[in-house]
Amino acid sequence: MKNKFSLNRLLHNDRLMMVISLVIAVAVWAIVSFGPGNVQTRTFTTTVKIDLTDTSVGYNDLRVIGNDTFTVNVEVEGARSVIYALTGEDIEIRPSLTDIQGPGKSEVSLTVNKNGRFTDYTIHSISPATVTVDCDYWMSAPFTVTPDLSRLTTKDEKTQQLGDAILDSAIVDGRVTLEGPRTVMQQVASVVARVEESQTLDKTTHFEARLLALNEKGNEVDISQCLFSGISGNTVDITVPVWVQRTVDLTYTLANVPSGLSQNGLVKLSHNRITLVGEADTLDTLVATVGNLGTFDFDHIKPDGAEFVVELPIPGGVKVLEGNKVTVTLAIDKLTTRTLSYDVSGLADVTVAKLPEGKTITLQAQKITDIVLCGTQATLRRITANDLQITLDASSNTGSGSVRYTVRITVPKYPGVWVYYGADDSTPYQLYGTLE
């Protein structure tokens, strides 16, 4: 007997009803998602950056000044499942860089294109369709940084003063390079490192200083679009010392001055004392030695070399108000020189000094040449070789056999005359002798 169709049995078939429900759900989803009633519009927000790199104007170092990134709204239409899945990577905003021909403000047109995995939607509009871009040529220039300590004072203005500020190592040789738009850079005349705190100091203090650009009138220039090469931000560390003053009398020593030469007014200094300015601890150590100009030895001075410039050994961080150099002038510029020779025939022509006990020196005949005498012209004219006294220093060579000995030459009869022994400590006058 054949089974008759039963609707009641069909409706109570759980497995069949599950399949039918799934088919209906899929159909409803497809109608909702892809049916004509699902088409919607959406305003999509994204950004566009104006970059002149690798463009003809960019090669000439034209850059966008200020804002180079703009927000735009793009209206799209399509299936809900598509347009709400769009991201910034699916929309390409392309600026027309050919609209930028040079410095100044330019209106740049924007175009929008699909640029992703979705294509089944429509782009209706972009807003704004143009953006205003400000461009200028980029340039750089070096500037010496001047510390601005105008807001700082010392505790005792009568005995203290602010020293030379020391900028941090990021500022090499006291100079920085500022980069920025040409229209701004052309206004900059100088750069200062300004300490913005107001303080009264009695010792060395460290601060943070702000780098500022000033125009020719000393007014601040807005350099917010600029940057200092190699410096993070516009601030640097600065050390401000507090200096005191010390006065030091200058001294010197004279050696081998001929007895007939008056020392009254013989030496003239460009200044007899110096004023040191620096930190107290440094100056207290320095004053004991810095005033000594050294020894001026007439053995190594000729009338035509009567002026000396002595550079004082001044350490960093100390200043000399009169300058680091002292000119020493000897009043011998009116004197002159004469050259003589002396013939030595034997030991009888010289005086031997410092001869070791039990030893003798034998001298062969020889000549000492180019003996330079210094004195007045009238006196030098009267001097002959017989007026010279030759003293041989036996201790100047301890070798055996035939050796060279240094000699000292004087003119006892004329006490205002001296012998020049060369610019350095080695003597040009020598005799050969044999020690026995």
C-alpha cells in the first residue's frame, strides 16, 4: 500500500525544517545585502599630504611651508557591505603638483580614485576639491651665537661681574646653522641664546637658554618654521660664571747686564700691571706666577733686537683687561755692534777656569772669529782685539784628547760694552784644546 503525502508529517520532520530554514535565511540575507534597497551613500574622511619630493620644483629646494597635510571628505555610493568596509588605503587622493610653479600660495586641485580591493561602488564627490598650499625656497646660513644674559645680575656688582658664558658642545666654535624658508631667513640678522630666568648670582650657575633669531633692529623673528641643524629643539645648555678682579704687578729679571750700562730707565713695559678677570679660585692660584715676564739675558740680546713681546700664560676662562701680551722695550736701540776676531797663539792668551786638579790644557794656535761686540759707536771704534779678555771654561767638556771648550769674552776696559753670544743658550765661541 503506497504512503500518502502528509503535510502534517512533513511539518514535523525536524531535519527537513532545519534545511528549509537555512535556505530561507540565506535568501533573506542576499536580498537585504544585495537588493536594490541596500544601496547607500557614505561620506568617507581621509587625508592628503602635499609632498614636492622628486618634482621639478622640489629639485630646486622648493618646499611646502606650514601645513602640508589636509583632511578631505569623499562621498561614495554602493552596497552597504562595501562602502562601510572601505579604509584609507582604498581611496587615493592625488594632488595636482603641476599647479605649484614657485614660491607663494598655490591652489592645488585634488582628484580621487579607487585604490583597493573594492571596485563595485561609485565616487560622487570630494570636498574640498582644492587646497591652498604655501611654498618657499629652503635655505640655510651659519650664525654666531651670542649669549643673552640681560636678565641675570651679580650679588655684588662692585666686586663681581658675569663671565663669558660657555655654550654646550652642540654649538661648535660658537656657531649654529639655521635652516628655513627664504622669506624668514632673509629677516634674520643674528642669533642669541637667551637665559629667560631672572636670577642674582654669586657663583657659576648652569641654565637652559632658548635660541632666538633677531632682525637688524633687534626684534625677534618668528622661526617656528625653521630648525637649527644638529640641535634638538631650540634650547641649549649654558654655563654662566661669576668673575672677580685681581691686579698683578709685572716683574722681570735682567742677566749679564754690563756694569757700565745704567739700569735706570733701561726697561720699559707697555703696562706695569695687569687686571685679571675670572673665577676667584682660579685667580688666587694664578696671581702668584702670571706676572713674571721671565729673564732678559744680555748675552743673547743685540741692539737691533731690543723689543720683545711676551705672551702671558693665561688659561681659558680668564681675561686680562689690558690684553694677553706685554711689550718689553730695552733702551739700547741707539747702540750698535762691531765684529772682531781674536788670535790665540797659546795658553798665555787665555784665562783657564774650573780646571780639574792635577790636569793641564794645551792650546794650539787658532782664531776666534765673528765676535760680536755691542755698545756705543764711539766706544766700539776704540776697541781692539787686545782689549778682549778670553776665559776658557775647562768644565764645559770632560772628554780626553783634543776637545772643544766654550769660552767667555769680556771687555773689562769698557764696562758699557757686552758680547753677544747668539739667540739661544749655546755659545758660538769655542777653542780646541788637549787635556792632559
